[in-house]
Amino acid sequence: MLTRKKEFIELSSSLPDIWKMLTDVERDQLRSNARIVHYKKNELIYLEEEEPKDLMCLFKGKVKIFKSGVGGRSQIIRIIRPVQYFGYRAYFAREPYVTAASAFEACTVCLIPMEIFENFLRHNGDLALFFIQLLSVDLGIADQRVVNLTQKHVRGRLAESLLFLKESYGLEEDGATINIYLAREDLANLSNMTTSNAIRTLSNFVNEHIITIDGRKIKIIDEERLHKISRIG
């Protein structure tokens, strides 16, 4: 009982944007039906071709949305950070998942049954508008990434990915180290390039004194040059 009560408190405090839009009745329904699930590092959250059933909100940790490509290569589509929603587009499209999701690190995710949430949206205009805006922003980001990943050279793509990670997760206390540690393969998958190209380009950035690397930690030394490389592609 105490654990369940604690989850209710976490639910309301971690969903402030939608919580305030719900009626008292809707909040009670959310409390009764939402589940809080803990995932281990690299554990799959959902798979391609699975039937979407839940709206997901990341409370803690980091999640990657990815798609399998030719030759077994994966393309990272998005990286989810707290407190973002994911996993719901396919349900509204009435289709199976076209991507997969897994935990970059240990994660806590809130799962809300989509059938219940769809009913909320049908009767709550403010909530419906909120999710229309989320989908619109995601579509704009996706459109921009398609252009960038297909038209920019490897240097521009990698520079953009490093800036994207910095903007998404911020910096550590030193004000320079990106607050997420990715394997070279993951960074390559995020940048639409081979792992060998990612390693080589990172080394070039180090030699040009744009970044420094310590294992999986990447410290930005010259952010202005990184922006310039990203812009010119």
C-alpha cells in the first residue's frame, strides 16, 4: 500500500503539464490505471511491429527510439529525456510500432493505457491541443533531421549530434562535459554514419581542439566551431 501511495505521489509530481489539465475524475482514473515500470540498462521497452497499448512518460533515465536498417544497422531516431512522452504516435495512426525503444540507462517509465487516454482527449480540449502541439513539434524536428542526415557531410552530422546531445541533456558541473555517455556505435547510429567514420571524425575534432574525450565522456572545448561545422554541413 505504501509503495502504491508513493507511486501516486510520483505520478502527480512528474506529470505536472497534463495533471493540471485533468478533471478530478480523470485524475482518479489515471491513478487507478497508470503503471510505473523500472527498466534496466539496455532493456527493451517495446519492439517494432508490436501493438501500441500505452502512452509512456519517462520519469528518470534516458531512452533511445531506434529503427533497424539494412544489414542489421540501427538508426537512432530520437532520444527521450525526463519528462517527455513517447510511444503514442503509432496508436493514433492505428498501426504497429515502426520503431523500437530501449533504456540507455536504468529508467523509470509511467505507462498509461491508450484507450483510457484517448477517452480523456475526446472530452478534454486543452489536453488534446497539448498533444497536437507535441506531435507537431516532433514532426518538425523529424523533418529537419531527415534533411540534415541526408545532405550534411559526416563532420556536419556529427557536430549536429553533439550539439543535440548537449541541448537535450545539458552539461556536467564543469560546464563543458555533455551529460550523457554514448558508445561510439550509438553516436554513429544517431548521426547516420558508420562507427569507423564516427571514431575518425571524433579524433579529428580532438586534434582540432574542438572537443576532448575521456572514455565515453565528451567535453566541448570550442562550441562556436562546433556550431559552424554543423551549419556548413
